[in-house]
Amino acid sequence: MNAGRRGIIFLAGVLISAAVAAGEASHRPGVFWPHAGVVCDPSAGFCAGTGGMSPWLTGRYLGQAARDALEERSVRGGRV
């Protein structure tokens, strides 16, 4: 298989994976998108932007308690 074809197959796999992940998130109760580029999951306790999970966005859309909990998990080295 030539390199060009492998690249196309790889890209297709990435796009399919992203579509599946987006579909799963959109079916999860409570998940919302307050504006373009930001997704929030209140049951998981975080919001994420283009740079990943964000304490600032979490505080803005889920409240200070959620922000504090997210920061505490990251300080402890736990799964954020």
C-alpha cells in the first residue's frame, strides 16, 4: 500500500473516531455546549475548550464549587 493511501485511511479513521466521540457526548445527559469550542459535562464536573479541560471555563459555566473540585483533582494528580 502506498504512503498516500495509508494517509487517507489514517485520516478517515481519525474522522470516524471523532464523529463517534461527538455522537456519544451528544447523547450523554446533561452535556452542553455554551458556545462554539466549549463543551461542559456537569456530571463529570468540568468544561473543556480548545486547550483541554479548563478550570476557568468550569467556574464560568458550572460554578466556583466545580472549579475548586477540578483544581483539587489536578493538584492531587487524580484523573481530571
